[in-house]
Amino acid sequence: MAKNRYRQIEQIEAKENTGSYGAWRRGFCGQYRELLIQSRHNSYKALVKTLTSKGERITCRKGCTYCCFHYVAVPLAHGMVIVDYLHNKKESLKQFIHNYEKWHHKGYDISNIIDHTRIQAFSSSMPIHDIIAVTRPLSMRYLETNIPCPFLVNNSCLIYAVRPFPCSGQYSVSPPDWCSPATTEHAVIHQLVPDDGDLLQILQLADPQLMLYEVTLPIMIYKLLTEGASSIIASLYFENRTNPRPNG
């Protein structure tokens, strides 16, 4: 079973690297990754400066994995970058596939419900604060499953260099243990705010469809590995042509 799956992934990888599409995909992933690193660097510096002025400091440390049990969604564009990274890290790719089987057993159903709810809400033009209110209870149910992210191995992230913004954008200034779901304390978390210029460059780089289509991180990566981005992109454009959104 595992050999057939890896063979399928290898075939998809070969297809994704073929012709003009393959050249575009590699160029896109390279540019996105550069902008991702730039944005993180600039926003992190800005956060540290702000915290220092208030006498606060970041308490997040290597090996602290409380965040790695939360629901995290990723847009197709960022998912493509992660898969491109995994194609160059075969051992990490195999580790993810192995861990995904465990994650799928406990996390897939609730994640699928959250994804479906979010997609329905966005397609109906529901205000963002209403979307958050609707999905927050579901996200808490996900956290209660207590299943680690498939990319978490030995308390380290396999894709740390290209991890999604929700993973890299939260920093605690309170004791690390306060982030535990078991504590009654309320952790003090600061969000990284991307520089407007950096964010604009990322948005200009990616086609809107690549940024708007967003699902649970493990589901997105497994889908990209076993189906390919070209197939997903084609299906999205076909769906938009056959089911156009109403004006206004």
C-alpha cells in the first residue's frame, strides 16, 4: 500500500515538473518562499521592537508545541510551496505520509466540517467576524481531539522554513505553560502583522484563486501530493465557469 502511494506521489511530482507549467510552478514557489521569508523577518522585527518598548519579551521556545495541536488552514498558493519543499526533502515527505494516516483517523472528519463551513460562509459573503463566530466552536472541538499536526516530529516542525502564517504568526509573552489547553490561565498572544508592502507583493504574485481556496493544512498537502496542483487549479476554474458567483 505504502509503495503504491509513494509511486503515485512520484508520478504526480514528475507531471508537476513537466513543460511550461512545471517551469512556472517552480518559479512561483521560489518567489513565494522568498517573499514569505522577507515578510516574516520584517514583521518579527516590528513585533520585537514594539514588545521591547513595553518591557515585554517573547517566551516561545524550541520544543514548545502547544500551537501544533490547533486547527490550521492554508491557501492553495502556500500549500504548493510546502509541497515543493517536501519534494526536495524526501524523508520529511515520507514522515508526513506516515503521520497523516494517524491524523486522518482522528482529525479528518472534524476538519472537513470546518472546511465546508468556512467555504460556504465565504461564498455567501458572510462578514469575517461572523465566519469566526461560526467556526470557533468547531475549531475548539478540533483542539479537543488532541491530535498533533502530521508535520510535528520529535517536538520539531518538518516544514519550519515554509510553515503557514498561522503557525509562524503567533508569539506568547506569558509563561509557555499558559498556552496549554489544560491550564486555567489565559496566555497573552501577539499576532505578527505583515508589512503592507510585503503583503501586497505576495497578493500580486499569486492568482486570486490560489489564495482564496483554503482548507485544513494536512488535507491540502495530501491532496496536492496525490493529485497535483495543476489538477486542483483546473477544477477550481471549471467550477467558477460553471457556477459563477452572483454580482453584488
